[in-house]
Amino acid sequence: MARFKFVVYSICLTFIFFILLSLCSSFPYRLGEAVDRTLLNHLLKMFTSLGIYPDSFEKPFLESTSEFYAAEGVRYIQQSDVPGYLKHVEIRLQEEHDRCLHYLDASTKKPLIATAEKQLLEHHKSAILDKGFVMLMDGNCIDDLQRMYTLYSRINALELFRQALSQYIRKTGQGMVMDEEKDKDMVSSLLEFKASLDRTWEEGFFKNEAFSNTIKDAFEHLINLRQNRPAELIAKFVDEKLRAGNKGTSEEELEGILDKVLVLFRFIQGKDVFEAFYKKDLAKRLLLGKSASIDAEKSMITKLKTECGSQFTSKLEGMFKDIELSKEINESFKQSSQARTKLPSGIEMSVHVLTTGYWPTSPPMDVRLPHELNVYQDIFKEFYLSKHSGRRLMWHNSLGHCVLKAEFPKGRKELAVSLFQTIVLMLFNNAQNLSLQDIKESTGIEDKELRRTLQSLACGKVRVLQKIPKGRDVEDDDSFVFNDQFTAPLYRIKVNAIQMKETVEENASTTERVFQDRQYQVDAAIVRIMKTRKVLSHTLLITELFQQLKFPIKPADLKKRIESLIDREYLERDKNNPQVYNYLA
């Protein structure tokens, strides 16, 4: 009787094993068919109790699972887009997790999930990135990127994910930085790109510090692909935002923009280029009264000081001190005996007294001023030198601006013009028609600047003069007449925008000054190092220079500066080894 029961029990157990094995092979529950979870739970617990669960069930189950997901992974990666594939993987992993909770032994959970991850994710991790990462980044698909990040972290593939992010930033950013036709929008595009990446990092990448460093490194790489141009354009972008006329922008919004620009500024290696252009533009804003907000100007200086130290902003701060001091000087001048007794009537004049070392250098232009302005300058000079003996005043006429009262047949107007425009217009008080040559002889304005000035008065939107013959450019045989048909809806009309516009020559001059300053810094660094070390090899000298210099420079350029110092007898080559330099005291 006992033998009979044992045989029946063995037959039943074998039958159950084949049922379970059949389930493992066909996976009806993974294809949407319903299964009796309670029954499976009881059967598998019985296998566990008998000690045959690992070998008789788990091993073939995991092998079959691996085969199932291997085939499914290949099929789905070909048929689905990346977002759809990631969602499918997420669902499958959750299903396997639920399966372990409901009827599989707890020991199966780890190898089962690992099997599914390996076949659905690890084997396709590169293909997923190649197929869809750029699309997800371009589309700002935060949910999908978050899902991708979470899944890749499960298989320890975040390094591959991070590399894809770096490549994406560099490739996308390169199009913004290297395309010269897009220079006008470069800074705006970079700011939008950075803001998008920051949002993705916060929401999609869970503020992972390594990913933050990847974004910073990639941005620093791309923004320095063109060594000097991005720095120049960032300075011009700040100038545009700080310049008067930005209507609709509140103080808070302006502060926010400046903070974002400062992020780009941090990535610039050649900060001296930014400083040179920023300084030049700041000078124009202060001297021409074009700043949107002095508070915003000072706030930007404070930000730069925090970033780069007081040495970086000392001259910029000095410019503000000169402006404040000039106000006091003008008030004192108005109260002086010279002003009360000698000044011509009908003219008001304000003078900016600038310290040479603080402001951008510009060559003075000698011109023939109207008699009234000459008298005013002489009286002010007499007053100033009586207060500050030993100083020298040099007038920079190219930075002067005036307000003229103009009588037109169709109404009286006030014209905000540059000093050069003023000199030209006042000639027409005593003449109806003047040739280019007549104006040049009467004013003494340099030819190129004179043509630019006449073009602004006769060929722009506000045509106070008429050019004969009509045309866009000023030619040698042109003549000019007072425009008695001039009319405008506003009483005060700005014509001096010409002074804010940067000429090609001015731009080239600013860049050239930066390069010249860099040469001085390189020479000083070489002498400083050699004075300390006395004897040094070429390789070690170059290494120390790269550590000390704060701007990008090529080894070949450093070699030229070393040769220059040898010629000037600051250094000499060692007689026994030409690759070694000796310092000459």
C-alpha cells in the first residue's frame, strides 16, 4: 500500500514539473494570457520545501527568460522608437518585480531582474543612445530622459550616458559658436541652450554632480573653440542689455539676464578680451549718457569683481569715480567767477574730466570747433588748471555730444548729435550749399570720419541735410544742402546713434591692444620666472608659463617671446645646451 502511494506522488510531481516547465518555455503570462497566481505560488512553494526549486525550476526558468527577452529586445529595438522602447522595458521590469512578489521565491528576484535588464538594456545600451538620445535632447523630452537615466543607472551605464551628453553638447554648441553668420545671435542661443541643459539636469538627471561637471566641461570646450570672438560677443551682449532703450525689461529681469551671462563669462579663457570690449562699451555708455541704469551698471561691476577679483575691475570702478567727480567739478565751475563773467550766453556745457589710466585709449582728433565752443573750452581749462596745477588737459572731441536747437520751415526741433555732427551742421548757418571738400577744409575732420558723419546726417533715417546727387555712400564730388523740407513727429530727435556704433577699425584696434597687452604679460612672466630660477630648460619654462598665464596662447607664440627677450639680452641660451636658458641680471 505504501509503495503504491509513493509512485502516485512521484507521477504527480513529475506532471507538475512538466506543467511548470511548459509555462517557462511558452510564457503565456508574458504574452498577455491570464494565469492562476495562487496555484503557481502553492506549487513553487512545494518545490522549495522539497529543495528542488533552484535546479528543477529556477535555472531552466532563467534560461528561458533570457531567451525570451533576447528575442523580444532585438525585435522591439528595430520596431519601436526610443521613448516607446524605454517605456516597454520599464513595464517589463515592473512585471518581473510583481511576479516575484506574487508567486516566485524571493531568491529569484535578483537574478530574474538582472536577466531582463541584461537582455533588454545592457545589450542595446549603445543602440538606444545612437538611435534616440539626440532626438530626446532636441525635443526637451524630460520624462523620457528621466526614464533613460533611471534605466541606465540600473545597469551601471551612466558613464556611457554621460559621454553621449558631452558629445551632444559639443556638437550642438559647435554649430552656434563656429558659424560666423550666426554671430549676432550666438550669445542668446548659448543662453537658451544652457538654460535648457540646466532644466534637463535638474529634472531629468536628478542633479547628478558628474553630469553637472560634464555640462560645464563641454560648455567650456565649445565656447573657446573660437578663442576671442565669443568673449567679444558676450561683452557686446551685455552692452546691449545695459544700454538705454531696453523698454519692457524690469530691474529684476535685467539682473537675471546678467546672472545668466555671467555663467557664460566663467567659461571664457581669454577674459582680457571681454574686459577690453566691456571697458570700451562702458565708456561710451557713461560718456554719452546711454546707460539704462547706473544701479545695474554697478551691479555688473560687483559681479565681475566677485568672479575675478578687484584687480580685474579696478579700472572700471575708476571710470565711475571719474564720472562722479566730474559732476562736482562742473558744479564748482558753474559757481566760479570765470563762468559768471566770461562764458558766452546761450550755451550750456558739461565736461567729463577723465583719468588717463582708467579709460580706453583713443587718439585725439584735432578739429576746428565753432568759436563759441573754443571760448568755452579755454575758460574751463583756465578754471581747472587754477585748481589743479601741474595737470594737463587733452580734449577728446570724438566723444563729445551736443543738443542743437534747429529752425526748420516746418517747425522747431532739438537735435541730439555728436560733436562732429554739430561742427558740420553749424556750417549751414552761413551757407546754403557746401561740397565735401568745403566741409573738410572748414572742419578739419579726418576724411573717413567726415564721410561717416555726413552719411549719418544725409543718408540715414533722420535726414537733416540733403546729398546731391542722392545715394547711400558719400563720394568725392558730392555736395550738401540744408533740408528745408525736414519734418518729424517728435520735438527732440536723436541723430548721434553713430557714436554708439562700433566701426571695423575700432573693433580691430581693441583686439590689437589686447594682443599687445598679452605680449607684455608674457614677457613679464618669463622674466619673473627666470629671475627666480636663474637657469631653466625650455620645457620647464613653457610649463610654468602655461600655469601662470590666464589666457590661451600657443607654444609657438611663447617661443617667439623668448626669442625676443634673448635679442633684448634678458636671457641667453646655455653654451653647452641650447634647450636651457640662463637669466641675465
